[in-house]
Amino acid sequence: MDLWQLAADALAHNKKAALLIGGAGVAVLGLGLGYKYLRKPEKVVRVGVVSQLFIHPLKSGKALSLALAECQKFGFKFGDLQDRHWMVVTEDGHMVTGRQEPRLVLVSLTCEGGHVCLNGPDMEELRFPIRQSDKPVIDCRVFGADIQGRDCGDEASRWLTRYLGAEKTFRLVHFEPQMKARRPAESEPLFPKYEQVAYPDYGPVMLLSESSVKDLSSKLENDVTAERFRPNIVISDCEAFDEDTWEEIQIGSVRLQRVMSCGRCIFTTVDPETGIITRKEPLETLKSYRLCKPSEKHIYKASPLFGQLHTVKKPGILQVGDVVYKISR
């Protein structure tokens, strides 16, 4: 029995009930029509092409170039590798990055046959199981926020300590799905309160254009590459800093939402090919022309802006060669 027949039957028995049912029907119809005709249609504009994809399994470790990646809410995934799901920590659980230990950028972490493989200059490869349920879970700190990590064992600790050549002891931890994640909004309110990440500084996906890197290189004595800025996605076929204006984009089956620009720090002065930190360029040049507007100083302070941080609205697969579409309404 449809809504109109119900209203007619009610009218025969009770006029008051009929008025209530009729009013409800009109309200439902009105809401449906309003949604259909008032909701602005999406406008889709081609803005570029994916030229490179990178995953950084180890926080501050060597980037791995990919032809295809699964983009999840927590960021990139490729097989057993997940972006920034391993991290070096001190014995008391505080994160260690390339800011303190620049040679970390030369350490590659890969996975093969259920094992993690650690490699670095002048070091023998170390292999150990990805799953180590017998190892303790450590309380860790990332930019003052609490998070957990599964200790990867004494062998990994000795390998890292020997490689970094420091007097202190380092340990390697792994973030697992059942662990409590970090909420970027606790330190950066522009992020949605529900957003969660493992060990990235803030957002799960960072995007940068080739043209922006070329623009910066044109102002430097020595060229820099996109890898220095640790993006997940590099876009070609667009103008420098066009990515600053893409609030929502579609790549393959993936939908990304821009949250904020990426404020840059001393880590950009670490050469990803040598692991040497200069503490000057390209950061000083970026500060000369990429500072935020005065109205945004409470967000970015004195950090120059380079690249864009995104959240994942719709997970999926993306690959090199995919067209990038800007979505507007």
C-alpha cells in the first residue's frame, strides 16, 4: 500500500490522522526534491598527471618508488609495507627522525616473504619477522602525543645503534592495526577530529608538484629533487604551486581532501642521497618567498610552505600515469 492510499484510508476514518500522514508525505517529497535540485553538481577539471608515487615505511627512512599503491585512510600501503608504520625510538620511547640523525634517510626498510629487511650503507642486511607477537608493546611519543609500537627486537636495536654510531641505544617499533592511533587534531586543529594516523608528522598523504620543485631549484645553486620533501604523490603537467588551490581531488578511484599546507623544517636540509645535513638550503630560500599570509601565522608560524597535506575521503588504488582531477561544486 503506497503513501497516498494510506492517506485516503485514514481520511475515511480520521481526518486528523489524514492531515498528519499527508503532512509527512509532503515533507518527505519536499526533502527529496530539495536534495535533488538544491545540491550543487560536482565540477570536474583535469589539473595534472601522477608522475611519481612514494612510500616511506620507516619514518625518516629511504623512500621507495612505486608504480602503483593502495591509498588507505592511514596512508599508502603496498603489500606488507605501510607508510610510516615503523619508527626509530630512544630507549624511553621518544621518536628519532632525520632531524636528529640525518643518516636515517639512507636506511631502507622493505618486506619480503613475511620478513622485514633493513639495509644501509656499509651494513649487512638484517631480516626479521614482520609479526612478532612475543615482543613487548612500547609506549612511544611523537611530537608530544602518545602512541604505541611493537618492539622489533634486540637484533634490530643493535643494527640501528651500530649504524647510527651514537652512544645512546636505539630501538625499532612497528605500529599494528589493533593499536591506538594518534589524532593529528590534538596538535593541529585544522585536521578533522576523527582523523587518525600512525607515525607521520600530521596527515596521511602529502602531495607536491614537479613544477614547484623546479621553481625552487631555479633559485638554488644546486638542484633539489622531490624526494627531499618526502611526498607520497608527485604531480606533473601543472604550473608551480597549482596544488595549493586543489581543495578536493580525484586520482583513479581515490578521493583526497586538502587540509593544510605543509610547513617545512630543518629536515629539508638533509640530502636524501648522502644523508648530510647543511641546516641552510633549501630552507632559507623557501623562507624568502614561501611564507604564509599574516592571517595564517598562528598556524604555520615562521615555517615556509611547500606541498599539501591531504586526508583520504575515499580509499582506493592509484598509479603513475593517472590523471588528477580537481573537484569543485
